[in-house]
Amino acid sequence: MALGKYSRVDGRKSSSSYCSSFTIVVFVALCLVGVWMMTSSSVIPVQNSDVSQESKNEVKPQFMTEINNNDSTDSSASEDNNVPSDEVKPKQFEDNPGDLPDDATKGDTTNAKEEKPPLGKKEGKPIKEDKKENKPEEKKEDEKKEDGESQVENKESESNESKKDEAIEKKDKSSAEVFPSGAQSELLNESTTQNGAFSTQATESKNEKDAQESSKPETTNQSGYSWKLCNTSAGTDYIPCLDNYEAIRKLRSTKHYEHRERHCPEDPPTCLVPLPEGYQISIKWPTSREKIWYHNVPHTKLAEVKGHQNWVKVSGEYLTFPGGGTQFKHGALHYIDFIQQSVPELAWGKRSRVVLDVGCGVASFGGFLFERNVLTMSLAPKDEHEAQVQFALERGIPAISAVMGTKRLPYPGRVFDVVHCARCRVPWHIEGGKLLLELNRLLRPGGFFVWSATPVYQKDPEDVEIWNAMKKLTQGMCWEEVSITRDRLNKVGIAVYRKPSTNECYEQRSQDDPPLCQETDDTNAAWNVPLQSCMHKVPVASSERGSQWPEEWPARVEKAPYWLSSSDVGVYGKPAPEDFAADYEHWKHVVSKSYLNGLGINWSTVRNVMDMRAVYGGFAAALRDLNLWVMNIVAIDAPDTLPVIYERGLFGIYHDWCESFSTYPRSYDLLHADHLFSKIKNKCNFMAFVSEVDRILRPEGKIIIRDKVEIINELENIFKSMQWDIRMTYSKDKEGLLCAQKTMWRPKEIETITYAIV
């Protein structure tokens, strides 16, 4: 407009005045160009000042990468303008933090090159988001267009804005990953759950122990968090409920292995179990199946006694496991495949998914069944053969210390697809077949019992006597003799039986031997319930659990069991099938969006996992594609959903967290606790529970805790007093998450546990 005005004046003036005017015009034009250039250059830093400190940090959560890439055009702009990062870009309340403190890079030291660095810690409070107006930027964009900015630049600007909006939208979605809103928010706060249609194991078990009373207020640990080292006869292998020698000495009899059963102290220990001298971080699976560090389980007696059977051998600084056993000296895989060839209906990894291995030895059978997509619960008593279960757990194979004595095993009825016993030396036939009838309780209708023992193939008088007794007993139980074969390589015999899927045989028996249980006897009651010499009828109604075989694996893990009725109320208050589906979707969402990428955990180092409050097993189901296994725990006073977990091809156990768990110290790589600590706080000795968590977690193992903010804050202080690394904490709407890592630290002061001294 200025140029046109002066052109009209130039037509009426002399040439001399024309030169003066032209000079003025050029000067003014140059000034305008200078102003325009200064204005346009100032636009770029303003746009790029949205770059946060997160995008400049080399370590960031994986699912935040896309967001930060959209904001990375000029990370130096905010520094040049002295703009604090908190003002430059509002922090989002993410499922994981973006900033990483220096002390959070410790991580999994065994695989530093492979692992993503752990995340840092954020305040345990909701982080408010500053909303900035974009009007100055918009105004400057308009000025650029008016001043003849190129269309290419305009398109690039619009594209950047679009990407930025898209990134913000994604970021807003990710901010709710751990704490979903709307319909799924009820799944987070499980402290509000009800029993719904599920009874509790405590109600089902007629002779269970009374819940342990709340701890007396204010102990030294609770007030000052001063820790001591446990001094016990078991030393580094201390299991409080199995090493209570004071209670064992008072037993009237040990005829039925009462001394191997649980005898929990009234006052559980609050000290920390020492580490073995020379302890090292456990070897990763699958290498751990073949060898482990000798100093982690420094026991050689089993290698001396069973070395010729290829159980375990000592090789320098390692203990090696050739994969053999008493009945399969030439390797477990040949033995497993031979069973499959003998009974094709077994269909390892499809029809047969969940197996119980009784008298497991070092659990090579279960360890190699993983290659057939089978999950095996290996079971053996502590010290029956030195450290056998401890060897199994150190190898990365599921195992539990338990004995078939006077009480039912802590599993619901009709849940195992196959029960296996390879020369487990259990006297199945005595006392009316009481122990075999316990297996019958656990075995799914139509399931198989695989028995490879000397009575199957040897002809000495004792073996013949046992075989005849077993034959009579299994016929009375209506078990079908499916196959009796001879493995010529291992030179052993294998007998396979099948439990009936109808009651027809029971009704046609000439003698009621063994007798049927009373109708009032609950087959699911398992917590401290005495064994009985009776059988439960097979459910036949189409709506009853056990009347149909589950779908083949892996389809069964995703579908609600057929016996969950829409008329039944689930744990979260919805119809049971909808409850199941919502729980599964919830945990898939949290695991994929948060746990796998947002906590800085190298999941290749994680093998043994425990979900300490499992509900439907959704957490384990969401992890099923990883190279790990999950022990699902259902508390005895929680809705009894453990049958659901087994129905979907997973496994678990009943437990009372006011007592010690029946496993060796340093058993698990990762513990997951969803709203469990707040429940323990109101029920049991809280510090004893924390000590138990430390006992079963491996050094450098992690724990993920979701709970109320006040519990998270308290646990953060407690873990710090134990020298644990706090990898990350945050909170939202009074709910919080904490991820911590246990270290090698042990206290120096000693506390003698008198009842644990021989």
C-alpha cells in the first residue's frame, strides 16, 4: 500500500524530487523487510519452546518416543531463551515418568546392554498440567501469511500443528494407562470388590485356622525401620512355616509326615534372611534349566546320591542338570514324548495344559514340558531330597514345598488336566487309598494319572504286592486303565489311568469301596482340611464346572469359562462373564501400555513371577506370550476365583498372607501386588509381611505395587530403609504405583529366632 501511494505522487513532480522520493521508498522498504525478518525469526523459537526436558533426556519410556519425536525440532531454543523446562512443556501424569535420575540406572546389571534403563521417580502426587494459550503463535502465523510466506512453509506449519495435536491426544490417553477411567476404574480399586457369586476359601474350608490377629501396635521396626539378620538353623534357606522346630518337637507323631507340613509361628519373624556367601544374580532362562550357580544353592548331597541318574552334577562353579531323573536317565524329552506316543489323547500343550508333578525331584519333567507348551506345578517336601525344590526354582521351573500328609493340598478340586508321579515313593495304596483319593479330588473329570514306578514293571514281592493293591484301588475308583507300556531306552514301565467323566461306574459298583463323599463335602475346600478316604461324584449338569473339558490351549485363556453364569455376580459387581472379560481387558491394557515398556524392566531377565492377589488371573494371562510363568495367589478370605484361573490354563495356590509362603528364600524375580498391602495393614503384622516379601524376592528382583497413596508412601520409606532402589512412584486420585528393586544389602545386627533353632 505504501508503494502505490508514492507512485501516484511521483507522476506530478520533477525528476529531482523523484530521486529523493525513490531513496525514501527504498529506505522504508528495507526497514519493513528488517522488521519482517525479525518477526518471522522469533516465531520459530516460540513454536519449538514446547520441547520438554523429557525429549532432551536420552532415557525415556518407549511409548513416549512418538510424542517426543514430534516436539524435537530445536531442543536448544528453550535454553537460549532461559525458559525453565517446567514452563516450556507441561508434564503429563503418565503411566511412567520420563525424567531419569542418575541413581536409577542400576537396573538389571546382568544384561546392561540389552535392558532399557529403568525409569526415574516422580512425586507421589498428581502432577497438574499447565495450559498455555497459543494466541501469540497464531497471530504470528497470520502475519507470515499476510507478508507473503510461501505455501510450502504454511503446509509444514499446519502439519507440525496437526502432529502436535495428535501427540497431545495420544499423551492424554497414555496418562490414564495405569489408572483407567470410566467403566474400568472399578477394576483398579480392588479394595472395593465384593465376593459376588464366589464364596471364600476360608468359608469353604471347615477346619481352617482363625485369621491371625492384627499385630500389636508400634514395634521397633514399625517406628524406626531398624532391620536385623535372622539367625536360624536353616540359615540362608529359612522358611518360617516349615522350619518351626519348636512346634515340630511337640508333634505326637511324624508317621504321616506331619513334620513336613506347615507349622507357622504365632509371631512371624520381622528379620531378613541372609544371603549365601558368594551369591550371584541368577542365570537367565533357558540357560538356567541346564545350569545354575553353585554358590546360590550350595548343596552337593543330591548330586552325590542321584548323580548317576542325571538329576544334578557339580561342574566347577556350576551345578548342571542333564535333564534326567530316576525314571528317565536319558533325558526328560524322550520320556515326555514316549508318554504322548503311548496315549495320543493326552495332546501335550493342547488338551493337557496344567499338570501336577508329585515328588518332582529337581523338576526336570516340568522344566522340559515348557517346550510342549505345558504348565507344571512341581511339588515335593522340603529336605526329603536335599534342596530339590530350591534347585527347581533356581532353575526357573515352577515348584512348591509341600507334602501329602494329613491335610488336603492347597488347590481347588477338579483343576489339573494331568497328575504325574515318576517313582515318587508315595504310598498311594495304604489307609484306604487316602493319598490317591486326594489326587482324584484334584484331577479334572476325564483327566489322566501318569504313574511310572517300579511296581508297574518290576516283579519282586514288594512291587507285586503294591501293584495288586493299586490295581484293586484304581478299579474301585472307576479309573480306566488306558495304557501300560515299557520304555526300552529308560528301561521303565509307565501306567496311565483316566478318571471317569460320568457317575455311571460309581452307581454300578458292587461295593462302596472306596466310599463316595457326603453331598455336603465341598471338593474345593482345601485350607487345613483333613484328608478323607472318599470320592466326590463327577458333576454332570451342563452348568457345573467339570462337566465339560475346557477348550484347547490357547483358546481357553481368553474365554470366560462356560460355567460362569450371567445370573451370577462377579468380583467387580458385573455379571460374571462380563466381569471376567473386563478384568482381562484391563490387565492387557495395563501390561502392554505400562508394565512392558514403562517401568524400565528388562523382561528377558524375569522368569519366576508371583501375582500376590490374582482375582481372575488377568495379569498372568496378559503376560502369557513372554518366556516366564506366574504363580497366582488367591487369599483364603478373598472371593474363591482360583478355579477360574485353572480353567483358563493358568495355575495358582491358596494362601493366607498372615503366614509365610511355602517356598525357599530368593525364589521369585518379580512380585506383583494389587491392593494387597492395604488389606494386610488392617489384618496382620505389616512388617512381618514386608519381611516375607524380602525373603521370597531375589536380589535385584522387582516388585510392582498398586495401592492407596498412603500405603505407597509408607512402603517407599520402608524399602529405602532396606536399601532397596526406588525405581519409580506416582499417584493419581489417591491411588498410587510403586516399582522397587531389591539389592544385595543385608543388615549386620543379628536376631536369633528361638523356635527355628534345632
